[in-house]
Amino acid sequence: MNDKERRNAIISAISHGESRLTELDKERQKILAELKSLKAELLKLANHSPDITSNATDSPHKNISKISSPEEKIAIFRSLFRGRVDVYSRLWISKKTGKKGFSPVCNNE
């Protein structure tokens, strides 16, 4: 294979790889949208049905970690403070370490 043929083969492989990545990005976006919709539906069910979170095995915070999605973290917060419209989260930032986090606070604070 001469240099021109090798160059054309590389260009073709790059083009194929880029088009495949575009297809995968579209599929990923579609799956993310579907997951977001399903999580929102689950959150609605959790907010309207106290039995969903009352069982420890079905608890929304069973497998939550720092890499969990914001929707999952919000579901935990809402399940812990269900019915408390005066409670919300406040962002705090440590002046010493720069670490960020959220803490529950009340309207009367």
C-alpha cells in the first residue's frame, strides 16, 4: 500500500469513526431523555404515594452516592422533608477548604 492509499484509508477510517460517534451521541441523548422522563415519573409517584418510600428496600436513597444524578438526590431530600413547605436546601461553601454542600434550613432562620 503506497502513501496515498494509506492516507485515503486513514481519512476513511476517521470519517467512519466520527459518523459512528455522532450516531452514538444521538442514541445517548435519546436514552438520557428517556431516563429523565422515567425518573420524573417515579418522583411524582413517590410524592403522591407514601407507601413507596415507607419500605426500606424500596427507599429512594438505597443506592445513592455522590455520583448519583441530581434528580435522585432531590428525590431523597423531598422524601425526607415531605410536607414541610418551610424547609429547603441552602448551598454552603467552606472558607477554609472551599468544599461545597447543601444543608436543610427553615423559613424562620
